[in-house]
Amino acid sequence: MILVPLIISVIAVVITLCYASYLDIIDRRVPFNTWVPLLVVGIPGAGLAFLSFNDGFLLFAGYAGIASATLLLAYFNNREINSKKQLFWPVLVIGLQILTGLYFITIGITSIFLLSIAAAFLFLCATLLEYRGRENLFTDTWPIIYFLMAAFSWMYYGIAVAGSVTYVYLGMTAIFCLLFYLFAILRLFGGADAWALMFITLTIPFFPFTPLSGYPPIAFFPFTVLVNAVIFNLIAPISLLFLNLYRGNKAPLRYLFLAYPVDGEQVQNSFGFIIEEIRETNGTIERRFLKLGEALGSLMKGGKRIYTKDLRLHPEQYSHEISLYKQAGKVWISYGVPFIVPITAGVIFGIFVGDILTICLNFLGGV
């Protein structure tokens, strides 16, 4: 089965991801406006794809609710609401939830009606708090509540009532948006990575056509993207290990997977994070590798590691560190490949070839 609307979405997603990967590598920053073309093309494409199934209008209404909630979350995260004019989009989303709720109750789907009304109430509370500039626990937790409700409601309806896997895709869309949102809150992903995965989930919820290796057991495309991205991301550390061993670079084994040394005189021109603490004591250079738990703990708490780009753009601010790096001779830095790059590779590979994990398991099973 070939879904033409999703093919159009795929083209927009791949082009946007390639450009976002370039920005993330060069600047370590992906402005939110980068995602606008993907959303403008991809969301209508996915919506039309849902319309092509049986009960298409019902599926489309459910998809519109989840998509508008995700966009509302993006709106709150990228705009400070301080005027009534900026309330247009939140009010539109709240109205959409109420209208779809009325539609669901007229066709007798009480569980989804309750979801829509509860969602409208959540969005109203969130909008009022955003408008008043009040940050509290609810500001971060309302998306979790909504996505959990949407996932449970649509998966229950698909399995227990309709008996159709297509409705389950709506529930899985909500589950994966929640998963990637939690990854962002816990700082396991960067902001660009989380938005990329959430928007891929919204715009390509299922395969647009059969990949070369066939459909995986879980034929939910965002799951394939996540698996492929993780596997591709493991290739870099393994390659880095062999490169360090070939060049004779010496460090604790775990760092041979994650980093490589560069000339201290040229460290600003490299791409990566400094993973050494270098200081001068009584004229002697002392150095130690940052512990992985220490670096991760700092990152989880919002701490900022020294990125080589910072040295390049703000040399006056890091003049002391730059001087120490030059005296040290060699400085170990982590490889500077942002996760959005393997995400992009995972999308392209998944579309045309399929799920890497499934391919490996099939190969091992056939040996």
C-alpha cells in the first residue's frame, strides 16, 4: 500500500532534517522556525493519510486533536504570551477540542468525548497560567497528562471497541510524543532532537510504502526511526575506538569510545565538548578526565560543558582555559556529532530499507 500524502510529508521531513543537522553541527543550535516547513507540509499530509482509511473522518478528528495539542506545547515553549493577540492560537486549539468533543458525543463515542473535554480544560488552565506568566508544576505536567489520556483513550477504543489497529496508531502517536517530551524534560535529548522526534511522530506515523526489508513486527514508523537512530549512534563510538587504537592514543578505555585528542593550539577549530579538567598548580599542568557520571549529572542539572564553539566565538571569556589548553599540548574532546544526525539517517534508512534491528534478527534467525 502506497500513501501518497505521506510521501509528500517524507520529502518535507527529510529536507528539514538535513538542514537542521547542518545547523546543529555548525552552530549547535536549531531555531524553532526551522521546523515550520516540515509542519506546514507534514501535518496536512499525515491528516490526509488518516482520511484515506476506513472511518477516515473519525481518525482525522483524533489526529487533529493530538497534533494541535503538540503544536500548542511548542507554542508555549517558544513564545512568551503577554498580550491578548497572542491568545489566538491557544483559543483556536481549545475551540477545536470542544468541537471534536461534540462530534464524538453525537456519534456515541463517550470515551473520546471525555478526552476532548478534559483536554479543553487542561489547555484552558495552561493558557491562563502562561498569560499570567506564572510558572509552576502544572506548566510542565499538563502535556504529560494530556498525552497519557489520549494514548489510553485511543488504544482502548482501537482494541476494545473498533477492533482496528489504525486507531491504535493514534494512541501510539500520543505515547511517543509523551516519550520524547519526557526525554527533553530529563535532558536526555537536546531540544532540537526532541522536537525532531515529536514532529516525525506527528508527520510520519506509519510507513508510506513497504521498505525493502518488509514491515517490522511493530510497523510504527517513529519506533523504527528511534531504533535506527540509536544503532547508528553506536557506530561512531566503535569507529572512534578503532581510530584511537590505530593512532596509539592512550586514555581509560571508556574514553577511547567517546573522545579523541586534538592539538591544544587548534582546539577552537574542532567540534566537540572538552572532557578534561585542566589546571595549573605551581607552574605544573594538572589534568584529569571528567567522570561520565559527573558530566551527566551536570548536564541533568542544567550545567554547561565547555564546547569548542564557545572557545571560538568568545575567546575573551575563555582566555584562561585557552591558555591552559595550549600549555597542555593535547586536549581530549568528545566527538561533536549531534543526535539529530543519526535521527536523519534513521529516517532515510527506515523509509527505504526498514528497521535495522529487525533486519539483524532476521539475518541471525536465518543463519
